[in-house]
Amino acid sequence: MMVTKYWMFILWPSFLMAGVMEMSVFAIVDPQDLHIFNQPLDLPRQGIYTLSFFIFWIICAASSCLSLFLYVDPKD
């Protein structure tokens, strides 16, 4: 039960923040203007949105996981 709670503490806030990051980044950047190693990305807009969302989600989940790892229970 506690492991499920930890996953919820990690994945839900990171999911919400990935959505905020997605909206913030692509309000400024056009996905068709993105290049990797001076080559344009050969993906449709929706593919770039999806791929970047999962990248943002992984980054935010790593941050949440680190926060949970560094948490010290005051009862201990």
C-alpha cells in the first residue's frame, strides 16, 4: 500500500507539471522549427508534442523522486 502511495506522490505532480511545461514551451516555440544536430525533426507536430510531453514527465518525475528520497520523517 505504501509503495502505491509513493508512486502516486511521484507521478501525479510530475504529470501535472509536464502539462504546464508543455503548454509553456510550445506557446513560445513552434515544433516544426526544432532541430537536432542541425537536422530538422522528421515528426509531425502531434508526435513532437507527445515525445516532448513524455520527456518533460520523466524530468519532473525524477525531480519528485529526488524530493521523496531526500524527505526525512520527523518521527524517526
